[in-house]
Amino acid sequence: SPTKTPTSVLVQNFSFENFEENGQATYCCASGELTGAVANPDSSGTINQSPHCGKYERRGSSKYDWLVYTTSAITDASSYTSGQNMFFIDIYTTAPIGSKIMLTLQDSTLLSQNWPYGRHSRYRAYTSVQNEWERLGLVYISSPDPNVLDTSIDNIVLQLGHNSLSSDVFYIDNLDSYRDGNHITLTPTRSPTKTPTSVLVQNFSFENFEENGQATYCCASGELTGAVANPDSSGTINQSPHCGKYERRGSSKYDWLVYTTSAITDASSYTSGQNMFFIDIYTTAPIGSKIMLTLQDSTLLSQNWPYGRHSRYRAYTSVQNEWERLGLVYISSPDPNVLDTSIDNIVLQLGHNSLSSDVFYIDNLDSYRDGNHITLTPTRSPTKTPT
């Protein structure tokens, strides 16, 4: 994730495919059926307001169903494996939460032999919603054929609902290339809408276990141990020496962890998407575990739910036993009578609505703003290397 003080800039290079205008990739073929430029199934939200998108009907008899584009726009694929460039795609699907989205870069001249020949690199994301749009960033995971040159890529292969036998429909849009304007390695999962240039700027850190942040730990139903050794500082997401270790109370479906803060002076900036919450998570909990954040006015909590709860934000984990950077997406305002200016509590619920006793390592609970004032709904964002 981003460091505790820097500015991080996501800049769109170009669009491979957006179903409104010619992009930098051309549809080739598929094992399922792609219908281009169909009506957007839901243009009312903040993620994808384009009038058109693609409709992909997956072939349920194939676990490794595929969709291929040709392109000459990837002149140096090492910029994607290094994280300097990133792939993003908008997805709306009937498929279950946690469905795997794979993207593979290939050299088609080397595909005469079977896997792994010709496969330069693979990138992965998991869906976290169903029947609504989300913006996914595909994270580099492997290089199956090290003999493929960085300069010889001419195929992009998408696999939607990878390694399943589903016949679900995937609406797709805005398969885009982004770069990190500050040349920080980025591993995002959800990011800006279609507006060409997007800037994520850190406001401050609420909690990072290295220095004093803008929030103070209050209390929890489980047990938080602060400033423990990072369980894995070798990756690109979180290289901090320390983090927090939270042991969830398995007898409580709605286990909670509370911070006090005076740093949220106008909570409407979070509900509107102009500001965003990010957090680093490393957990033993299953993929798809729900992470909830609630803003509260503690003076109004003498009555039960929903009193005092200003707004709620949600993310889902997409990996297990490794760090990921999650952006929490605004979902509701339970008590409309709470003022935007009266927030003094942040409540985290890790593994919300479960009876798990899993351990959650947490770090870098940060506030970001959109430097271009575009509504953003990210899920994973820049790594920790500083500017």
C-alpha cells in the first residue's frame, strides 16, 4: 500500500476495449459467446455509466473458457509484471462472489505447443459483488513461459469464471491500461471510473503501527495486539516491519474493533466517494470474508441500531495468508440524522457476519482523496514504496 505520507497517481495509458470507440485491442475469438456494444445493464451507479458494454456468455462445459483479443499496444510487457503498468476491467456478473478473473499475455507464434508455451504472464482478480458493476485491477501472479520476450506480446486472453463449470453471464467494459505516475509498484483490485486520468492522493493515516496516526484505539470485542512483527514483509503490498494482530471472538457474528478520531470533519466526502478508506489485510480467514467499516457519532449510541451509525463501507478479501490492500466501498447510511460533522468513532468488523476465530493482521488504515474529484470505488491500491 502507499506509504504514510506520499502522493500516488494512477494515470490511464489507453483503453484496450470499451465498446464505445476503437481501442488498442481487437476481438479475435472465444470459446463462449461475446456480443459487443449491448446496453449497459445498470448505468445508474458510479462504477460504469457508459451506455454500452460487452456481454459474454460463458461456455459451462469448459473450466478454462477463454476470450482472446489481439493487440500491438504492449511494447514492453515487463512494465506489467513489475507493476509499473496495470490492467483494469469493469465486471457485472451473475456469477458468485469470489469468481476468478484471469488475464494472460501471450505470443501467438509460440502456441503450437501446449501450456505453458507462449504464455508470458498471468494476472488475477476475484469478484466481490454480484449483479452490480465493480472495477477490478488484475494482479500479476506468474510467468509460465520465461522464454517469451517482453516485446513479443500480441494476444490478451481473458478467462471469466476461471476454473469453474458455470454458464454465467459476464458483462465487461473498460479493459484499460494504467500506469503509476510516480513509478511506484502498484497492485490494485478496484480503481477509478472511465475518466482518463485519475489521481489518488493520501490525506493521512488513521493507524499504521509505526507512528501516531489520526485515530486512537479504543476497545474491541476480540483482542488487538499492536506493533507485532509483520507476518510477511517480503511482498509488494506491505513491507512495514510492524502491524496490528487482531484475534476475532468466534462467539460473535458482529465482532467489532473501535477507534476514536477527530480527523473526519466532513463525512459526506466519504459517502460521495471523493474520499476513500483503505486498509491492508493479511488473514487466515477464507477468501470472500467481509470487511466492514462504520462511521459513528458516539453521543447517539445510547439506543440500539441504527442510531448513531452515519455510514457503512464494505470490502471482501480475495486472498488468504498474504497481504492485500482493500478499499472500502460506501454501501449505506443507516441513521440519516447523524451529522456529517459529528463523527468521532470508526468501527472495523473483520470477518463480519461470521462465527470465525480467525486472525486478521491489519495495517495502514488510511484516508485517500481523488485528486481529480472523480468518484472512485477502489479495492486494492498502490504499494508501500514511497514517492
